[in-house]
Amino acid sequence: MKKNRFKLSDLKGFGQIAPYLKPHKWGFILGIILLSLSGVLTLMVTRLWGQLGGVGVLGESVSSSDSASSGFEAEILQNWNLNDLGTIGIAIAAVLIIQAVLSFIRVFLFADMTEKMMLSMRRDAFEAIVSMPMDFYHDNRVGDLNSRISADITAIQDTFTTTLAELIRQLIIVGGGVAALAYFSVELTLLMLFTLPVVIIVAIFFGKFIKRLSKETQDEIAASNVIVQEVLTGIVNVKAFANEWFERNRYTERVKSVRRLAMKGAMGRGAFASFIILFIFGAITLVMFKGAELMQQGELASEHFFTFLLMTGLVAGSIGGLAAEFGMVQKGLGAVESLMELLKEQREFNDFETEAKPLNLSQNLEFKAVDFHYEQRPDVPVLKNFNLSINEGEQVALVGPSGAGKSTVAALMLRFQNPVNGEIRIGDENVKELDLRSYRKGLAYVPQEVILFGEDIRTNIAYGKIDATDEEVKEAARRAYALEFIEEFPDGFETLVGERGIQLSGGQRQRIAIARAILRDPDILILDEATSALDSVSETEVQKALEELMKGRSTLVIAHRLSTIKKAHKIAVLREGTIVEEGTHDELMALQGAYFNQVKTQEITA
Ligand code: ADP
């Protein structure tokens, strides 16, 4: 009963991995055939060792004339003359050589298959983590996700390269071994088997225990890694607030519970090891005793007694190994499950084979009665009856206090989020109906905090158009007023930036981001103007670069600087998720309302 249930859950886990196994099914089948052969050869060697012992004791085997031996086996022994020590030696050597060759091929086959599977799995996991909707990245802390996926994939890899093969080999040895033992002496075999169910039942409980503990331990390790990652990312805060002790305590709590869980696992494993030693050695002693008795009574040939002893050891060892392998397989299956969970999550899109073609978005854009709240905080409305139109080729400046919902408007335009009510229209289409990636290809986004990839400047600019030529990149840099400073670096466009390279100033980073957007040549532009002050030279350069970028494109600019705002075709003032005023700078100043006050209190920088 129990054994069945255990097997069933195994199969379910493997079912999930079937799509990955399928392309390699022939290699897999061949591997299993080789494994089976190798298991059978192991049993043969054991039989030959037993023969060696029997012949050694008596000078010549008695099995051919012995009543305990069957005609079939006697015939084989006779034909191959396996009653002679030299011949037995040669036979053993031959079997061992064949087994060595088979094992090599088998290991190679399994590794080849597993590595190919791992390639697909790693790629699929990566596809999954880059194709989720934005909310996913808010929910899942990235460090946690990363460490979990790599741990899961390693566990799956172990399962397929070694654990599974070992499991199958040992199952064959146990099955074949028991059959062979029964052939030598039914009575002794029954005695041996009497001890088996106990080991198996304990193994099942142990497997479950290990599976649960290993998941808990992995969760704890992931949680502690998140702390390290957070601390390193926010090291400035940690140091500035002198909170090293606090972080250290937080981390210590986590690793303490890692230790607790790991020790619990170790205790379990220890208890299990003791149990196996006591039980298996006890069983072997019992069998030896009974066998010696049978031999004394002349009911068992001496070489059969030796074979029996060796094979019992082999079978018992394999049963002990089986339990551990089952535990490992369970761990692998846990990993498969958690990886499959990730792969099954709802994605933004699924097609990775084709690069999206940009849509023509040179039309009027309009937010119509949009209501919005974030999924994690449904009770906090962020946008309420939000209406805004951006005419084709015109610049609209969105202004308002922090927390009013400006970035959220940008997120909706980027379709990082979808309106809860209302719609965003482009021309006479609801943007929801447009292919997501083609839509995004038609726009460019310059964020407030520009994050560059740790590669060279050229690659960072070309991110806006992956297949851009050097000429195009250079021209974009020139138009973004970035060419001059880039060419001052000794390595020019090959200069590495970010962690491994030089640190660029805020203004330089922004101009790189602007060059990237210029290269993309979008119909719609979303700009989140930096609030942090730049030195006045950078300021004018960035300003000129922005103007160059915005020329003739429908633009939403989340604006903080009066110079940017004044040049916009329209200013929209956002308060608590609703547009409260709309017009040009002069109109709004004359109105003496929200905008007027914002300028007066210098919330908008001159
Ligand atoms: P602004 O850009 O004008 O400063 P935001 O659009 O960033 O304003 O934020 C508007 C409101 O939405 C704030 O109350 C903020 O706390 C909330 N908010 C922003 N992002 C999220 C998010 N990912 N999940 C939940 N609430 C958010």
C-alpha cells in the first residue's frame, strides 16, 4: 500500500518533467538498458566470486553432483569449465571489463541528456522570469527568486545525472538479487526478505521528513541571502544610520534557524544511519547463521553459500542506498514542482522566437476616465477618473506633488499596469487590444534614475536598437549631447560603465539614456525628469538633449523644472490621482490655483 502511494507521487513529478525528457527519450532508454545490463553483470560477478570461494574450499566444485544444485546451472558450469580457478579468474576479468565500458557509456549518456535538459530548463526559467507582468517583480523579491531558481536547477541536475541512475541500478540489483537468492535457497531468502519491509517503511518516512526539511532549509537560506543582498544594495543607508548591528542581528536570526533546521535534518540522517547499521548487520548475521546451519546439514552447496553471503551484502547495501536515493529523488521532485510553479505563472507574453515589430503610434493618445489601484493595495485608489489627452507630436508636462500618481500614469502608458476602469486609447484603438511588445517597441522611456548595464557605452546606447550600426550609435550620442564627453574617455565608446567600469555623473548617465531613446526613434516618449540637481553645465546639456529628443514626438514628461514645463504644449496638474488644472504656463499662472501655488512655493525648480 505505502509503497504504491510513494511510487504514484514519484510518477506525477516525472510527468511534469516529461516535455523536457521527451526529446532525449532514446538516449534515456539506452541509458536505462545499459544500467540494467550493468546491474545484471554486478550480480554475475557476485556469483563468480561465490564460485571462487566454493572451488577454493573444496578444490573442486561439488555443485554438479550436489542435490541442492539444479541441472541448468550445473550444465553451464560444466560447459564453461567453471570449476577451475584460472577459468573463473578469466571470466571475472571479462565481465568486469565489459561492465567498465558499459558504465562509461552510461555515465556519458546520462550527462549528455541531463545537460541538454538543463539548457532548456535554464532558458525556460529565464524566459519566465523576464516575461512576467510588473506586479510579479513587486511581489517576489528578486534575490529570493534568483537563489531559489539556481538551487532548484542544481537539485534537478543532481537527480538526473546521478540519483536517478543510482536508483534504477539499485532497484535492479535488489530485484535481480532477490530472484537469484531464491534460486539458491528459498528458506534463506525468505529470512532475508522478512527484514525488508521494515527498512522500506522507515525509508518512506525518512524521505518525507527530508523533503520537508530540505524545503524549509532552502527557504531559510533564500531568506538569509535576501538580507545579504538588501544590505549590500542599501549599504549607504546601513552605514549612514549605523545600523550594522541591527542587520547583523537580523541576519544572525536567519542563519540560526538555518542551523536549527540543518541539525534537525542531520539528527534524522544520523538516526537513520544507526538504524541501517544495526538492522542490516543484524540481518546479515542472522542469514549467515542459518546458511552455515544449512550447509552443515548438506542442504546448501559451499559455493552457493559464499554467493549467498556476497549477494545478501550487495542486496542489503542497495536497499540501504535506495532509501537515501529515494530521499534525493524526493528533493529533486520538490525542485521540479517549484520550478514548474514558476513556469506556469501567468505571463505578459509567450513568444520569444520573434522580435516584435514596432507599431506606428503617431496618433493622439488619450486616458479616458481611468481608475487605478495597485493589486497589492486595492484599498488605496491611486488614480480616480483620470482624463488626459496627448495630441500627436505634442509635449504634455505632468506636474504635481510627490505621491500624486505621476509615475503611475507613466506605468499605465508603458502598460506595466492596466486601468481598473476606463481605457487608454491611441487613435481609435484601446491600447489593451494592441500586441504588447509591438506597442512598447513604438515608445521609449527615460526613467528618473538611469541604470546602465555593466557593459560599454556603445552597448548601453544600442540597447534602444539592438542592431544599430556604429554610425547610428555615434549620431544618437551626438544628438544627445553626449558625444563630446564620450570621446574624451581614452576608450571612447568602448569605455566600461557601472560596477566594473567608470562611474558616470548623473548628467552623463541621463544623456546616455537620452541617446538610447533617440536611437530607438519612438513615436511616443515617456520622460521622468530627474529631481536631483545637476551642475549648471550638465543641466543645459541635458536640457538641450531632451529638447532634441522630444521634437515632434508625443511626449508625457513628468516634469520638475520650470524650463521643461514652460516649453510644453500643455501642463496637466495632478492632485491625488485626478487632474485638477490644465493649460499653458501663462494660463495656469493667471488662474492662481494649484499650479500657481506650486510655482510660488518653489516645488517646481526654476
Ligand atoms: P508620484 O510619481 O506622483 O510621486 P506614484 O505614482 O509613485 O506618485 O505613487 C502614487 C501612489 O501609489 C502612492 O501612494 C504610492 O504609495 C502608491 N504606489 C506606487 N507604486 C506602488 C506599488 N508598486 N504598489 C502599491 N502602491 C504603489
